[in-house]
Amino acid sequence: LNLNLLSHGTVECGDLKKSRRFYEELLGLDVIQTSKISIQLRLNSATTIVCVETAGDVSAGIFSHFGFDLETEEEVDAAYEKVAAVKDEYGIQKLMRPGLQHNVYSFYMVDLDGNWWEILKNPKGGYVHLFEKGENVASWREQKKDQPEAIIEES
């Protein structure tokens, strides 16, 4: 295959209007309506997330999530505090405390539709540094194995 771009991923929602409010107001994403039952989301990228109103049960779990990068652990902590303050207003089902996960400092939340989101401290450009260095991720993890990972608890 001669692919050009990772253009999008998809999440589901039960109420497009409520979900759009979460994406625009809390996450600060650019949002456009693409059909009666879908919107597209982006943030400083050509890659978009398509949100489709399905009214289905979204239960993919934590391993199916999207991440938003910040530059410092303090910014992650501040973002956590802001989300915790408006958790009920935006229908956030689950909010996990910040901690070290997969070698980055982050926290996870589950939105009103059951979709998982991660806010994390990452180098500028996200995970692109792993590709640029040509590192074998498995050996990189092996080198970091003595770093304890936090057991993230819900708030």
C-alpha cells in the first residue's frame, strides 16, 4: 500500500449536540458539522477525529483512546484540576488521577459517551521522537523497566 496520511479516527456518541459542547468548550477542539449525524474534530493537525451519533454502547475501554499533549507535568496537573471542577457539568463518567503511565505523566477521562481521552506530558511533536530516533520501542521500554508506573485511581 502506498498510503499518504493518517487522516482520521472515529468515536461514537449518543447525543451529537451534547458531545459537541464537550469537544468545543472543554477540550478546545475545532469542530465542523459534516452530516446530520456526524462532526469532525481537530487540534493543530491534519488528522481529525470523526464523531458519529450512533446511540450505541461505546465500551472499547482505555486501550482505545485519544491523547492531548501538554509540555509539563504541572500543566497536566492543572488540566486535571480544571476537568475535575466541571466533571459533572460535562457528564464525565470517569476521571483518573494523574500519574506515570507508559513512561509518560498523564491522566485519563471517560466522556459522556464512554470514549476515553488522555491528557499527557509529551515532548513537542508528540511521539514523533520515537520514529525520528528509529528506536526499537520494545528495547526502550526494557531500559525504562525500573521506573515504577503509577496505579491510577479514579477521583
